[in-house]
Amino acid sequence: MFLTSSGMGQYLFTIGVLISFAGMLIGIFLSRRQIFDIFKERGVDLRRLLLSLAIVLVFVSAELAIVKPTQQLFFDDTIYQDMALNLLHMGQAWMCVYGSSSSCIIGNTFHEPIGTAFVLAIGFAGFGLSRATAYGTMFFVAAVSVFMTFVVALLLSKKFKVAIISEFIMALTPVLLVWAYPTTSDMPMLAFSLIAIAAMLIFLEKRSISTLFTALMALSLLTYMKIDGVVYLIAIPLLYVIVSDGSLKQSLLNNLARIRKHWLDTRFLLVILIFVLAIAPEIGFAANELFFGSFGYQGAYVQQMCAADNPSFIASKPIDLQNFEANICSNIDYWLNSYANIDIIQPLSFTAFAIIGVAFMLAAGYRRQLLAIAVWFGLFFVLYTSFYAGGVLYGVDWRFMLSLAAPAAILGGYGIYGIAKTASMFLGGGFD
């Protein structure tokens, strides 16, 4: 590794993501028995675990048979790979402007400081420097997303059948299949968001110091994957309060009481300190981007998809109500599979199952889980619809729908489960 004085701040990102990654792995190791216990409590034996892995193989088979590895986002796709090389050579995940094969003399931070480059660098370090390795790394991350959809659905619903159906829907979701290869930041954010939510749900059940450490390190690592990931700093605590014990008010009071009880606990304080140190560089970067970043909106044209003839206007801000009003129709039409003719696909049946899932959860009393999924889905739907480039018809930015794919798949899992359970009631019962 060759250290350079230029861009010294980049090393802070490297330190932050390394602490987060190592901390998450250590936390998982320390919590392994508690994690195994939760799976046993959910009735997941070896046979059921193998079935969930078979669904991953369904995704892998569909991907290999149907989708050709293709660069789809110019020039971000290549830039992230370049950042990974710089990370391996110098410890800096930045876009090199001028340098040599082993060092970068002049560079700058691209849209994301380090997360996607870090994931790619792990692939390069293990399997060599090539475009095939980059695509293979993202493919693996996509497969992890399929499995983690199963895990999150299992933890949230406490029902294996809901979880396995959710995983199957996720495995066949077109946006996941199409974007499984390109080296964009959306796929790593999807995978690590599911890992972070799963870690939070595990902590919710066990509430041990090791599961707290795992959850916080997973959350910190998630924020490095894409700047949008900082929204999970709001989303995951909200989900935690929603699915915790008692009413929402009681849940909030109970958790505040737990914090007060352990506030002077040395181990608790140490975990919080490590979390703050790990996430601080990303928070600083995100704050700077929020107040001073342009995200390339100057001079960009946004189509008003709800108006006749779709007139355009020049974006005045990266995120605002005007952008939301322009993008809302196309982002709703996506869920109705209105753009299949241009290969922006969301099967109408998947959306229908999700809507049925909402109705079933309301009728069956799973309202807290429904609220959690709705908040998860709603936060990112509003975020991307309000972003000037967040419409599914804006370039190739239907990739943003990856963040909504998992909650939609879990709702679909509830929907099919609800249909089967209702049919079983008329046929003599037995389905649970």
C-alpha cells in the first residue's frame, strides 16, 4: 500500500468502513449462538435451511440463463471499479484523475466515498483484477440479498412459509435480475440494508450487548454503501420502535428506560463509542453533500410524467416537491408494469400479491409488521420520487427500485400466504 498526502481525508473513510466491517463480523461471531437459537425458535431445521438455499439457486440459475453481464451505468460502473483498485493500492477509495498503475497523484471523491469500492476490492483481492471478478462480486451480493430477504421475513413474520414465499418472489424480481451484475452502489446498499435490518430484529429479541454491537456495526457499514443509506439511520430505529413491545408510545418509553438503565454500563458506552467513531466520517461526508453537494442536478431536465405530453423543466434542487410531482406518476406506473415494452419490468402479479398482503395483514392483525414494512417502503419511495433523477424513466435509474424490492417481496409473501391460509379454511384447515 502506498500512502499519499493528497486526499488524506479518504483514509478516514477507509478506517471507518474497516472498523464497521470487522466489527460486524466480530459481532456475528459473538452472537452466533443467539442467532442459531432464533432460527430454532422459528422452526428452521436443516431441511428448511436447505430449501431457502435452493431458492437462492433458483435466482442464480435464472440469472445465468437469462441475463448477460453488461455495463449499464456509464461511467459510474467503471469508476467504482477504479476506486476499488485505488483502495487496494493506496487505501483511498477515490476516483483517480491522474496517476500511475500503483498510485494516484490527483483524485477526488465520487458520489459515494467507499462502500461499493470496498465490496469490489474484497472481490479483486480474492479472485484477481478483472471485469469478470467485478461482475461476479456483485452477483454474489445479489444472491446474498435473496437469502437475507428470507431472513428478514422470517424474523419479522415468525412464519417460515411467509419467509420462503417472500424469498421466492425476491429471487424472480426483474429489477434484481437485471441489476445483479453491474457494479453500481444500489446492489450493495440493498444487501447490507437487509443485513442491518436482520441484525436489528435479532437485537430486538435478544437485547444482549453482542447483538447490539452487531446491529450498530451493520448499520454503520450500510451507510458507507451509498449516501442514501444514511436514511436508514432514521428508518431502522423507527422499525425497531414499531415492532418492539406494547403500543408505539409504550415501546418508545420502554426503550428510553432501557437506555437510562444501561447508560453508565461500560460495555454499552464502549459499543456506542465504537459506533460513533466508525460512522463519523460518513456522517461528515453526508452532511457536506446535503448542504453543498450538487448531485449533478444543474441544467438537468425532468419530465413531468403526470402532465399531458410530458413537458420538461430544469431541476432547481436535487430533492424537492416539484421533482416529486414530476416523478410520482411514472414511479406508480412502474408497479403496474406499464413500461415492460422498454424492459423496465415489475410483474403485475407481484404487485397484486403485495396489495393482497396488505389486506391480509390488516385483517389478520399483523398491523405492527405492516406499519414497519410500510415505513421501510414509504421512506425510500418518497426519497427517490423527490429526487430529480429518481423517476424510473430517468436514464437507467429504475435501479433505485432495488431499495423497494425487498419490502414489496415480503408483502407479496404475506399475500400468497394469506390466500393459501384463506383457501385452507374453506377446505378444512391445516395450513399455518
